[in-house]
Amino acid sequence: MARAATPAIAALVAAGAPHTVVQYVHDPRAESFGEEAVTALASSEGVEPEQIFKTLVMALPTGLAVAVLPVPAKLSLTAAAAALGAPKATMADPAAAQRSSGYVVGGISPLGQRRPLPTVVDASALQFDRVLCSAGKRGLEISLDPRDLVRLTGAVTADIRAG
């Protein structure tokens, strides 16, 4: 791409992982960044809303961790904590998530974070040949093979959706 790559895109390029960068117009008034991505991309990219993943930063007793799950799903903090071998998890403070990842809330990518964190990707990702996740900037997504997402983040996979 002509503009400078985000750390997430740079990580994919460095790893030689096939991917596509997809841009949409971000509305600064949007209240739900994930819903905005689904609305903008589900039809234009020919994907189901469940193929568009959000990145949530959690606080474990041992430090921060990352959960990656479909935008329409709600996170089970209990399941995510268990998948990472922790007794419990809470949502991280947004400022702490931004400091740790190097990205702004609404643009946090599971890839290319300032400090790699323990990561769990919802197992539903593996049923698709491609998923979309944040490229590290609001309005910018990466389409990639979910197996590459898991491999490059060192993630474990588990069912982390609530309900």
C-alpha cells in the first residue's frame, strides 16, 4: 500500500502471510467500532458478520491478555480466562489497553502489538477460509486466513463466546 503500514500490516508482510487490507470510511461519531465495521464490510466484502472479528484486551491476575472473537458475539470472560490458564479475567482499562498495544481503542489489532500478549482466538474462526480483524487503525481491516492469525499471535483457540 502507498501509505505507511501499521505495525499489524508490517507483521504480516514480515511473516510472508497472505492478506488483503480493506479500508472503509470511519465515522468519528460511531459508538460501536465493531458494528461500524460489520455494517461497512459484510456486504461489500462478501463476508458474514461472524467473519469480522473484534480485539478485546482483558486484565488477568498476571497481566493483560487479548481475546479475538466475532463482532456479533459477547465475550465470556470466564471462558477466555480458562483458555489462558487464568482463574479470572476482567476487561482492561482502555488507557492500559492503548499503552500496551500501541493502538487506539477501536483500532486495536491482535497483530503487531507493542508488547505481545497471551491471546485467545474464538474457535469459530477456524470454520472460515478468511476472517477480518483490525489492521491497527479505525477504518482499516485485514482479511487473512484464520490459521495465520492464530500462528502469528501465538494464540490458543477456544469457544470464548458467552451464551
